[in-house]
Amino acid sequence: MSQNPKTLFQKIWDSHVVAEERGAPTVLYIDLHLVHEVTSPQAFSVLKERGLKVRRPGRTVATMDHSIPTKGGYEAADEMGRIQLRLLESNANANGVRLYGLNSVQRGIVHVIGPEQGFTQPGMTIVCGDSHTSTHGAFGSLGFGIGTSEVGHVLATQCLLQRKPKTCEIRVDGTLRPGVTAKDIILAVLAKIGVGGGTGHVFEYTGAAIRALDMEGRMTVCNMSIEGGARAGMVAPDDKTFNFVHGREFAPQGAAWDQAVARWRTLPTDAGATFDQTVTLDASSLEPMVTFGTNPGQGVAITQPLPQPSSLTNANERAGLEKSLAYMKFEAGKPILGQPVDVVFLGSCTNSRLVDLRAAAGLLKGRKVAKSVRMLVVPGSQSVKLAAEAEGLDKIFKEAGAEWREAGCSMCIAMNGDQLSPGQLAVSTSNRNFEGRQGKGGRTVLASPLTAVASAVAGRIADPRPLMT
Amino acid sequence: MSAPKFTSLTARCVVLPVQDVDTDQIIPARFLKVTDKLGLGDKLFCDWRYLDDGSLNPKFILNQPEAQGAEILVAGHNFGCGSSREHAPWALVGFGFQAVISTMFADIFKGNAVKNGLIPVTIEPAAHAELVALRAKNPDLQITIDLQTQTVSWLGQTPVTFPIDPFSRTCLLEGVDELGYLQKFQTQAEAYEAAHV
Ligand code: SF4
């Protein structure tokens, strides 16, 4: 046991302190700043007003993902979306910032391309004006979302004022059963702790079930840490992490690689280090999970009946559950299995990587999307799209009757024209089921790619496991 | 550069008795295509505030006569969860709110609020329940928020202390510009880079 055992979080925090003044938050150095079109315009304006430039353009990477049409071209975007995309282009150009623009074959969702291009590395501090920056913690980095004022701070100074959060270990023991995935782990964690349960904390996911996940699965889990209110989610780096990063365009090469790996091996939490809180979960007992309400903590095992508001003693929680069920048009105590589905969305920074598309295509192969269902498949990046096409996955989706799109956030946030109509029910592999998130009046059920495909085929919310035997 | 300032406020409030209000409700994503901060007040709580034909929903609390002129929002637990969009406090401030009282705020929202002069006031559930009950009886209830003493009070009751980190408090009381503050550390940042990069 080391003398002064530290957690993974503590090690990264300590090694990024630039300065600390009494009564003020820590000045933290930021290794990587990811930028997208929606939360950056007002930050670049502040720089312009003050005659400042981006301080470290080499540590800043921009992409277009939220407002971008997934049918290709600017034409499909509305006027305001076009202005936003063009503004990002001019801001990036004026500051010498690398931009994966409209026609880039590497463009994609900010949290997909960071790891894909090798920008995301263990031990880094990573920020973005986007709450799902927690995704990058899968590599043993500290990634968290910031507001637009802070985007301006990092652009101008490469530093951020931060108060140190508390830590929470989320230990997931056991082995997942077939048909149960990383998405089901995180939905089960959220159902257990609730949407505010992690407020003020950084999660570190540990345990056999987390170690057994591939990097994509770890990204899915860390991605939704913010849905529990946590600032960030992290997984200690291991050989899987290093193998994933190795050889990517912006990863260290040659001797620098060996040095980096040696450094990264010192990052995992020391034996004897303590967390402020611990939550445990047994992966062996999990089933596919779905949400039934209007926040991501309102989830149940797919075979279970919907909860009864009368079972809750807290009046506010009871009112919240009643309101959610009323919005979703679901009845307490009834099964969620078999509810008719209008749209299936396979995409978003939670589940749009090549392994997600492979898993979905594997289940969809030789089957058809139900006539009553519109299914959209939106790869997380153009690189994912090309790789999927090289494997023929696009054909499987198209032959089954699904739409095959260009990369972007698309119907996860419904800013680009891909959206639900009022009342429509979607089974979505994204991360938020808030009222109207996927289109005004739309109803969202969050699920894994496997559950999404099973539901697309059945035209109703369906368990993927019977299709897997 | 001008930074938002706040010392104290005495104003009427409006109660939104809903927990886990997410930033997608505060300002729906379709309004995030703006490239400045202005004009979002009209879109605050848009999908609750307006009916499908664009007219005001008379049932929504912000549209009720007694809500007019209220500058304090009394919200449910875990207010501002979800996305990091600073458009949420921009919309609340644009509408005319200067403070939100709740039993808990989401982390990113709280940070964003302070930077825009919107004071997040966290109080205990019992005090919150008492405030909501009093307001139900008295729509003209005046609330005083004093940042100097870090207290909130109503109807001459004993003031309740609320937590706010000392740095945010100083910034608000003195109008300190955070970016200006950070820029003072550029020599240290360069030294850090020389040692680490
Ligand atoms: S895919 Fe959805 S959650 Fe992810 S960055 Fe885009 S809008 Fe945000």
C-alpha cells in the first residue's frame, strides 16, 4: 500500500493545479478543450470584445454536431443553424483552431471524435461546453461539462476556476448476462441513485463488470454520469485503454508512447484510498433496462411493471412520478413491454460507435423494421459511418427499412430537423428523456441498442433476449 | 469589463412546485441556435408557458396575475439538472428573475447562474416547505435575500442562512470579473506548461 493512497481523481486533480489562492477556487490547467457550434458563439464574442485570442489553439479542437443536418449539406439546416455553423468556421479560422467542418470525413459528435482521433488520453483534464464531456472519463481522464462563460475562460487562459468535488465509487460486481449491456448498467445505476444522487461528486466506476467492458461500453457508462448529477465519471485505465489509444492520429508515438504508458500505469486508484461515498450494484442480476418517465433516473427492468405513485412516501416524489406518467401516457402498475412505438433512434454520444452499430445490425440482420415504425440510424462520426459501410452494416439497416444518415447529434436533441411529432413514442439509445427533448410533445424511452432493435422489429417495446437464441 | 453585481434584493416570488426541472424545460434546445445572449426571456419555460397556438397557457404559474413582477423563483428540488447550457440562466435573467430558491441545484447550473448575477439560494427542506405554505396564503409575500450576510428572510422571520462559496460571493458583491481574475495567473500557467508539457 502506498504511503499516501490517492484516488484516480485525486491524482489527476493534484497534477493539474496551477495556483490556489485563499478563499478562491483552484486554478486548474486544462489539457484539452473541445468546442462545438452551440455553446461557443457567445464565448468567442467575449474574446473579440476584449481583443483576446485563443491561448492554446493546439489544445483546442472544434467540430460541428448539434445543429448539423444529417441528410448532408448546409441547405438542410435552417437559417439560424446555418449562421451558427458558419460562425464556428470563422471563429476557428480566426484563432487557428482545428475544425472538423461540414465536409470533413472525421467530423462527428464531439464525444465520439475526441477518443476516435486519439485526442482523449488517460490522465488529462478535458472540458467542453457540453455536459456529456463525462464520456472521456472512460479513459481515466477527468472530463466535465462547463458553461459558455467558462468556455471563454478556457479559450482565453487554458485554465479554469474549479472547486474540488467529492468522490463516489460506483462498484459494479458480477458478470452481465447475454442481452444485457453497458447501457443497462448505467440505467440501473441511475434508477438506484436518482437524477440528483451524484450532485457535487465525481464517480469512479470499479468492479469486475466495468473491467470486463470494452472501451465503448465504458464510454457509454461514463457518458451518463451527468444524468446522475455527477460532474464526471471515470474508469481506471488498463491495457484495453492503452490498446484503444495506440496508433490513433493524435496519440503519442514511438518513445513518447512508452513514456506515456508508463505514466498512465500510475494513475489507477491506490489500494487503501477512500471515497466520500460508495454505491454497489450486482451486474449478474441485471435485465435490459428502459426508462418510463421524463428523467433518466426513472427506469425499470423491461419485464417489470411500472411503479405505483402510491408506493412513494415523499409527496414531491409522488407528484413527480404522477406528472411523468401522465406526460408519457403510461399507466402505473402496468407492463411497459408491448407499448406501441412510433420511432426508433439509434445514435447519440451514448451509443453511436461502431460496436453499437455492429451489435444492432447483428440483431436486425434478416429481420424487418415494423411497418408502423420509423427507424433512424445516425453514426456518431463520419469515420464510424465509413467503417460501418466498409463492413456492410449500412446495407443491413437499409434492407430492414431503417434510414441511414450522416453523423451528428440528430434526434438526441432535435435541433437539426430530425424530431418527433407531438405524442409520438420513441425508443432511443440516447441519454435524455426529458419532456420534449426529442421534439415538442414527443415521448422518449431510453434503452440499449439491442432493446431499440427488438422494439423496432416488434413495433412495440420489446425484450431483445428472445431474438438472441 | 463589467461583471454582474448583487448585494441584496427584496421582492415577490413565484412558486414552481416541480422537482428535477431540467434545462430542457427552462429553455428548450430549439432556441439554442442564437449566437448572442439576448431575447431568451420570452422563451423561458416555453413548452409549459405557451399553448400550441402560441397563446399564453393561463394555467401555468408564470402567466397568473400574481406572478407578475416577481423577481424570485421558488423551485423544487434539483433545479437545473441536465445540460450545461448557460442559455438557462440567460433565459431566467432575461425574464426578470434575480434569484432562485431551492433545496438543491444541479452543479453546472449553479455555476452558470452565479456568473450571470442570478443567485442560487439553497435552503433546508423544512424552511422551503414553510416558505411555500406561506406564499400560498399570501401572494404578496416579500422575500429578502442579503448576500452580505448570506441570509434569506420573509415576513420578519428569523433569517435563514444559505451557503454560497466565498469566491462567488466576493465576485458578486464587488463585481469582480472572473476572466480578469484568471488572467492574473498567466505567468503561473506558463510555468506549469514549461514543467508539464
Ligand atoms: S449526442 Fe446528444 S447528448 Fe451527445 S453531445 Fe449531441 S446532443 Fe449532447
